[in-house]
Amino acid sequence: MNRGTNHGLNLIIKLALFTAVLSLVLLPMGNMTVDRPYDFGGVLWLSIALTVLAYLIGDLWVLPAYGNAAAVVVDAVLVMVGLAILPSLLGLPAITFGRMVAAAVPLAVGEYYFHRHLQGQIPATAGLAGGRGEEGDGSGRPDDSPGRN
């Protein structure tokens, strides 16, 4: 199956990435509530909006046409612009430039690997139980190895 066409799963993966990173950057932790006026609902709305924009523009348009490097740059720029504009459109507090950068950098790294997943360069089950990837029987032998019946 071409992972690039499984849009539902791809959007869930991307939403999880965006929500995790934005939660770390925007939500208060412990006594660090100064300059972090967001709650999880606000983070989730931003994550949903950015996920949809970045998926449509970066993953479905730029990635197939221009490759991974260009798509990562476009996604990082979309995150910065989105975090500058979306809060006011969604009725949320403004985000400082430092927090925008703090979100854009790890998201760009995550997007690099997400794009590799979309392009089929990372097996769908890499690192999971069995770690077999998409092919093979887990024996470690190629399919045409001697001893196979």
C-alpha cells in the first residue's frame, strides 16, 4: 500500500506530532506559567489548523513536486507564519517569536522523518514488535535465500 495515499492515518500521525511539540512549547509546566497562557484546547485548535495546512501544502503539493528538503523548509515557514497569524484568527493569545522558533525547529525535524515515511523510505512497522517492516517473515533471510521451501 502506498502510504502517501492513506490520508486518514497520515493526518493522525501529523496531528500527534504537532500536538506533542506545541504542547511542550505552549502549555504551562509546573511553576512556569509566565508567558504560557495556553490551555490544551488552544493547543489542539492550533495543531489541527497547522496540520491541515501543512499536509495540504507541504505534503501533498511540495513534497511530490520538489522533494523532502523543499517540503521541510515550506513546512517550517508555514509553522512560523501560522503561529503568527492563527492565534488572532482563533481568538487565542499571541505567540512570541522565540516560541515560534522553539516549535518550528523540532517540527521541521519531525517533518523530515514524516516525509520519508510518506515516500516509503521508513518501513511502516520499523521499531515495533517484530521490527519486520513491510516485507519478510521476520527470519532475517531474504525471500530468495536457500533453505526456504
